[in-house]
Amino acid sequence: MQLSPSILLTSGLALMQMSSAAPAPIDALSKRTVYNLPPSTQFVTCPSYLYSSLQVNRAIQRGIILTPKEQPQPGDYPHVFGNNRNLPFHEECKGKTLYEFPILHGDAIYGGGEPGADRVVFYIYTNNPDTNPTDDGAYCGVMTHDGAPRDRFALCPVRDRF
């Protein structure tokens, strides 16, 4: 039995959609402004990876696009982060509704599947994100499960380039 190219292509696309990790395309990002980002001369330093300001910006952009959710989003992200352990985020983040969204290594942007250990935390500039989901956002910090007590997060510090 010989399979036609169209059947092979259709089968291949179906298999790709079932993969466990699904990075989102970078061009799916908005042009919203993200405030309070680390300077481009510094990195967010988690135990397993260093994130540039551009990587943090892209993850927050994607998180803003997916907030609020009218229907389930990939991996149920972003979601509200209550910060009940009082991680020391930027002062301007206090009293805001914070969201967490996976931040991935390299140029990948989270689109579903295993979220990894690291999350970017941000808030959206609006009084009601349900009625105005297009607002800009602000960076609060990056946190990680790596090196933190079980089921908790540790804050990843911002440091100068090496």
C-alpha cells in the first residue's frame, strides 16, 4: 500500500499537535508595552538559566494576550499568583493582581504542555482586565521551583552581565 503525500502530511500534522510541549510562535506577540523590565545590560539569574530582558518581555507579552481567559488556555496559564509566601517583588507590584506565566529557555514561548520550573510574574495596567484585556503590563519578577522548598518558588535575582 502506498500513501499519498497529502495523507502523510495530514498524519504528520496530527502527530505534531499531540506533542507534550507546544511553544507559541514568537510572531503571536502583541505590541503592548511592558514596564519595569530589567535593563538590557542585566540578566534574571535563575539556578538553571539566565533570562534576558527580551525573553522576559516576550513571556509577559504572551501572558497578557492570554489574560483574561474566556475559555481554558494552554496549561491553564496565565493564572493569578497570590504570593502567599511574600516573595519580594518590585514595590509597585504590591496590592496588584499578579499573574504567573511560564518562561522557557531560549527563544521558545510557552504554548502548552510542561511549563518547566520558571515563571514570570506580572500585572496588567487596568482596573478591570475582563472588560479591557488590551492594556499594557509591568514586570514584577521571575521565580523558580529550582532550589526552592518543595511546591514553592524562589525569586531569581537580576544581575549585571558577566
